[in-house]
Amino acid sequence: MSLQARIEALEKELQILSKDVAEDEQARQKLLGVNQQATAMLETPPDIIWKLLFQVILLSDTEENMERKLILRYDPVMLDLGDSFSLVRILRPLAATHVVIETGYEAYVAGPVSKAFTISALLGGFKFMHDEGALCCTKMPEFLAQTGYKNPEGPMGVFQYAENTELPFFPWLMQYPAKLTGFLTMLEGWRLGRTQWFEIFPTEELLFEGFEAETENSALHVDVAGGNRYDIQTFKSRFPNQPGRLVLQDLPSVINDIKELHPDIVRQKYDFFTEQPIKGARTYYFRSICHEWSDEKCREILGNTVAAMEPGYSKILINDWVLPDSGSPLLPALLDIQMLAVFSGMERTQPQWKKLLGSVGLEIVKFHTLGKGTEGLIEAVRKL
């Protein structure tokens, strides 16, 4: 078989495989990793360097298209929207990266990626990352050079330097309702299509069995800083008849903004830097919380809940990235840098999680994961 024929056969097999793994997240991640390895083997060092140099152009080009709402159109974008030469120049890079589809001479239509921008959660997430995340990352080298390349632990981090403020991220964010909405919708968008924690955790065996539902007020599951209710709402839908209180906790501004919530789910205004008001719950759930904070702040946050746990009964479930000790996939490695830039936080490896949780009186029972490139669920109990 000729080289060209082998390449064509491989292309056809990849098309078949991509459809076969669509409903199997673990297999999809595995195939994606193989594809990334193939790209790394085929790209030359200059290829990689030039691609990195021009990433910022793709970011601003996508923003420009969003402002004009070009990538949200389902019909061909042609001369009617403005100067064709300008539009072609804007859309051409997005066609090359499969954000839009080129259908002919100076004609483009929305593809699967651009159609995804019609989802408000993803659109809000992009806006937030473009406006705030990119600014912090741009300013980060300058900040680190001035601070001796040390991990920021105090109140003044990259975000404060970039935004010229002394406020922590969340108090600063509360001043700008539109930015707050964008941030919350970004969190919602991040969860879309991702594996739910109760799909990798033996929920019925380790959570429901042994649950003490002696009174109607017994708390089964407390979603700490649960945001816009997505996780706990999904949990309720999956287990509609399971007894026990479900409690969604967050700051007053977030709780007040929730428009729809299952009537069986209790809303509770709570700041996790204060004493945990729900005592002896079966589970306390933290989704994407710890990675936004330094170890020092995490000890405060977790310590307040550890004090409320019943030894031998209560569990803490932390749904966050667990970085491999070596060979990290690109996405969580980039998220780690983003956490550094915006929150002075971090993604953690297993040894780092063990050290952090052990310092607040927790013992890790198990790291539940789907694979190397996915988020994990850390199951922990209070030390006896």
C-alpha cells in the first residue's frame, strides 16, 4: 500500500472511531490523547512556535466575530454584512481552525463549534476569559518577575496587579453584575457535557446505604458554593425518590439570582469562610472550589466544614482536577496557569491533595477518576 493510500485509510478509520467514541467519554479522551500525540510527533519545533505565537490572534479574531455575530449565523455570510474583503480576512482563520465552515467563494456558514456559541453559558464563558482571563495572563510574567517568581500567597496577586485593585477577585466581581453573570454562566458552561460525579462514584453503595434518615431534616447532600444549582439539580433528577434533605449553599447575591430550583432543594445563604451551619450531613460537596484558592485559604474553607462533620459518618466529596505526577494533559495544565493568574490558586496532584486535606484533619479514602485527562472526585472522611 502506498503512503498516500495508508494516510487515506487512517483518515477514514479516524472518522469511524470519532463516531464510535461519541457516547463513551473515557474512550473519547483516550482517542483525543492519541490524536494529540500524533500531532506532537508530526509538528516540527518551528510549527509549534509559530502556532503559539499566533494564538492571541485567534482569540481576538473570535471576539471580533462574536461582536458582529457572524459565527452565530446559520446562513452563508456574504457581501451583505459589510466590506467583503474585511469579512473574508476575519473569517478565514476561523475556517482554518474549523470554527466556521467555508462553503464557497467568500461564503461561510456556522459549524458545530460556532453553533455552540449560541449556548449562553459558553458565550458568557468566552467573554469572561477574553476580558478578564487574558488580561491576567498577559500581566502575569511582569508580576512574577517583580515578585521573584514565587507563588502568590497573600492578598496581592496577579489579578490585583492586572486590574489595579486591592480587592480579592470575588468582592471585585460583585461590583460588576454583567461580569458576575458572565462568570457564573462560564461555570455552568464548563459543566455541560461533562461526566457527573455520581457517574464515577458508587453513590447508592457509599452514600445512600447507611444514610440516617431519622427525621425529615436529615441532610443527605450539601452542595457548598454550588453556584447556579446545576450539579445538585442534576443529582435530584438522577435520584428523584431518595429521601434526605438536599441543600444548595452560596453567597446571598448568588442565591438571590437563582430563578428556578426544584422545590425539594433547600436554598441557604452561606459564606464558606464562616462556620458551616449544617451539622452532621451525609456528604458535603465542593465542585471546582479548592482550585481557586491557595492552600492557606483552602484550610480555612475546608476546616469550617470538617468541624461540622460527624466522624465515621460524614464524607467530603471534592470534584476537582487531580493532576498526574508527570505527563499532564494540556487542558488541566493550562487551567493551573489560569488559576494562578486570576485567583492565586492552583490545580493539585495527588501528593498535594493528600498534604492539604491531611492538614485539616481529613483522610482520603479514594481518588475516583475516569482517566488521566479528566476531573476527579476525591472522597475523604474526618480522621478518627
